[in-house]
Amino acid sequence: MVDLPQILVAVIPIYLLMVVGGGLRRAEVLGPQMDAGLTRLVIHVLYPALILDKILRAELLRDPQVVFWAIGVGFAVIVIGLMAALAVGRLIGLRKGTGWRSFTVTAGVQNYGYVAIPLLIVFFPQSETAVLGLLFTHSLGVELGVWTLGMLILRGRPMKSPREFLSGPIVAVVVGLTLVFVRVDLLAEHSKVAGFVFETLLNLLHWLGLAAFPVGLLLIGTVISDLLGKERYSPRVGVGSLIVRMILMPAVILSLAKVLPVVTEFKQVLLVQAAMPSAVTPIVYARHYGADPAAAVHVVLTTSVAAIVTIPVIISLGRMWLGV
């Protein structure tokens, strides 16, 4: 059992990396001119490499039922989260034109990538490959929820084309699962040359993937630094985001982990997902689609600061309740 000091040791460096990113922005080491290139590097190279590395090594993903539950629960969690945030936004007095859309999408979507990854590695080192493979498979359902219902709420209209759903990480998940299902590992065993190529590829993906979440967290820090202080903080947005992310959704996600017939490793993924603050990417979506990025920033900052305290609490209580 991981105790509270160990949890804090795992959590605090994640947020310190964001602070370092903000500091590097202020010091002009990571200038705005670098954003586009580094973002493309993370989204199209480093993160897909990390995904492929873990999925190709995860034997659990050879079971279609495990994959079905991971994707299906990911989609369900986002739909429930968005509906909860929509209702809470209305209760705290938000309306169209006052940040309601941005609040809903940001508060309704948990961080399912950069913060979750290092926590899973620290909490479950013996099943690291399996839990990360399941996390990335789970993210396929999350992305489906975000790009259907989430974008409908944020933009007021559905996707123009299914191509909008495609991204480097999503393609990596689909390709990785396909290769697992066709048992590419067995093909490699039939030939020394094929085995050598396959292992070399996995090692390359591993080394590229190691850079994914440090670079990603630094970039998150630069985004927050750019928007911090440009708009007056909204206490009602902050309170509403805490109700959704730190009370309602942990209860929902942990309940699903308790009652659904899923493997232990996926329960571990859901445990960490229950403790997550809001995702950061809705800040970018809100700015891009003409919503209110300030409301999204307030949600992210509030839940991220609160998560320093709530992650250890939720993880500790959740582990006892789920028995993981």
C-alpha cells in the first residue's frame, strides 16, 4: 500500500514541472515561437511513441472484452462528466455568453494523459505496461466523447467530418490495438531478423515515449503562464469545478470501478482517473472555437491546485474501497 508521503512525492513533481514550464516561458527560454513545433513533436511523435510502446507490450489487450470495457467506460465517463458539468454550470448561474460552454467541457473532462501517466507508473510499477496500455485504450473512448458531445456543447454544432476525430494519439491507439490483435509479437518470433527488428522498434518507441510527459507538462505550464492573470478570477466557476471534479465524478468513476466486471488493472486506471483534475486541452479548444478560454483556465487552475490535496485523499480512500 502506498502511503500519503509517497503519494505526495509522486504528485508534487508533476505540478512542479508545470511551474518550471511557466518559469521557462517568463524567462523566454520556451518562447511562443517554439509552441507550434514542440506541440507537434509531442502530439505526433512522442505521445504516439509512448502509446505504441505500452500497447504492443500489454498482453491484457489481446482480450477483446478488456478492450471493449476500456473504450466503453472511457466514453461513458465523459458523457456523465459533461452532463454533470452542464447541470452544475446552470446551478451556479452560468449562461450562454458567460463561460457556460467552456466551463462544461473543461470541468467535464478529466486529465487522462500527462498527469495520469506518471501517477500510474509510481502507484502500480509491477503492472506498469498493462495499466498504461489500458489507459491509452481507455483514452480512445474519452476522445470519442470529447469530439462528439463535448464539441457539440462547445461549438454548438457536431463535427463537420470524422477526420476531425483523427489525431496522432488516436491513430497510435488504433494501430497498436490492430497489431496486438494480429499477434505481431508471434510473427516476430518466427524469424530472428523479424524479432530483432521488432525489439529494436520497441526500444526506439520506449526512448521516444519517455520524453512525452515531461515535455507535455512543460508545455502545459507555458499555456497556463500565458493566460494567467489576464482575466479576473471567477469564484463561482472555481466552486462549480470543484463540485464536478472533486466530488461528483470521483464518486461516479469509483462506483463504476467497483461494480463493473473489469480486470484489476483497469480498476487501477479508473482509480487514478477518479482523482484527476480537469484536462488542459479544453483551454486550447475554447480559444480556437470562440468560447471563453478564461473560464477554462479558471477551472484548470482551481482543480489543479486542489488536486495537490485531493489526489492523495481520493487515491488512499479509493484503494481501500476497491482493494487495489
